[in-house]
Amino acid sequence: MASIAAPRIAEFRFREDSILPGFGLTFGFSLVYLALIVLIPLAALTLHALGASFADIWRILTQPRVLASFRLSFGASLLAASINAVFGLLLAWSLTRYEFPGRRLLDALVDLPFAMPTAVSGIALATVFSGNGWIGRWLEPLGFKVAYTWVGVTVALTLIGLPFVVRTLQPALLAVPPEVEDAAESLGASRFYTFRRVILPAVLPAWATGFALAFGRAVGEYGSVIFIAGNLPMKTEITPLLIVISLEQYDYRAASVIGFGMLVISFFLLLLINLLQAWQRRRSGRRR
């Protein structure tokens, strides 16, 4: 009697076939590296913070000084990331679309905040915008004070976040050929219409990514801010500085709880940005 062949069960494929070996090794190394650098420290912070009672956590996070630092850190970071989103797009557009004297120098200067220590950035900004600084001496008589105010905090966060937007947008802009713009213009489209319907949909995911990177970098910034902020409680005191102050006072519980609160808020904000990016990608795919 002929045997009936059992149906072949499809094997679950965790990856696509590749001519290059070593997926298991590289994937395992990536997981270990991610766990050691990111997951384990964050888990330790979370467990230490959750070791306190809910009443203690609520009491620490709702202190007026802590709430003021949250408002300053996240508010200034959102404002700085928004400023960088606008001017970073203009700068990336100029660097990718035009040839002009000093273009290579300007392109190199974009990366300067990456290479320069943040403390040096803060000292330089305080020197420039203080009451007797190069720019501050002209602004303060007009009633516009930068150093030791929330404006100075925003300026410092804008400086350190600009490269993230520019470097993220440049490849996306280079991927949009100028011929597409010429075709839109030949069909009678205005410059603004071409930007809004042709260029912007193509670079919007990269633009949102640059915004998210600039925001995430600004939230955790410390060195460049403390020199220009003045560090006045309830006014110009950022959350990372408040965490350092708690550690110096050996109040490890408060430091971990404040850090945990900052982690949760940052996570939800970045999750929202990533959901917006995914929505935009799906929308662009349906248009195609």
C-alpha cells in the first residue's frame, strides 16, 4: 500500500536567506551589547525607583522644584528641536542643492558640536551672551536677556541638536533628484506647491527622525546648559542638574525617582513621534 506523504510543515524563518553567513553570531552579539549598554542600566534604574512606595514616588515627582525642572527641560527641548527642524531643513537644503564659496567649511562646521566638549560649548555661549559678552552687551540694554534665563537654555540645546537634523535630512534630500522639481515646474507647479507636494512627502520621515534625535539629545543635555542657565531653582534649573544635586546630597532614592520620571516622559514622547513617522510612511505608500 502506498504510503501517504505527510504534508511538509513550513519552517519558521526568522530571517531571509543570505549569502553572507554569521547571522546568529551578529544577532546574538547585538542583543548582548544592547542589554549591557541600554536594557540592564534602565532596568536597574526602574527597579531602584519602584522600590519606593507609590506615595513616595508621587511626593518626589510632584514637588514644585521637580515640576519646574520638568517644564524647563522638556519645554526648552521641544522648542529647541522645533527651531532646529526649521533651520536644519534650510541648512541641509542649502548644502545639498547649491554650490557657493565656503560650502565645504560650512558643512564641516555643522559637525562641530559633535566634536566639541559640551562644557566648552556652554562656556562659549555664556561668554557670548552674558551681560558683558560680545552679543549680550547689545541685547540687555534692549531688555532682552539670554544668559541665565530659559532663553539661554534653549540656545544651548539648539546648538547641540542642530547636527542631528541636518545630517538626517541631507541623505533624504539627495535622494530627491532635481529633475523631479524641474518636471513639477514644467507642469505649472509653483515653488511652494512643489515643496509641499513633491519634496516634503519624500523627506518628512527623515525630518521627523531628525526632530526626534534632536529632542532626545536635548532632554539629556547637561554640560553645555549649566554654564549659561545660571541654575536658579524654580527658574533655570534643568532636571539632569537636579538629579546630580540629589546624588551629591546622597538622596539616591530621589535621584532614581526623578530619573525614572524623566525616562517615562521621554519614552512616551519619542513613541508618539515614531507613531507619527509610521503613519506618514503608510500614507506615503498608499499615495504611490
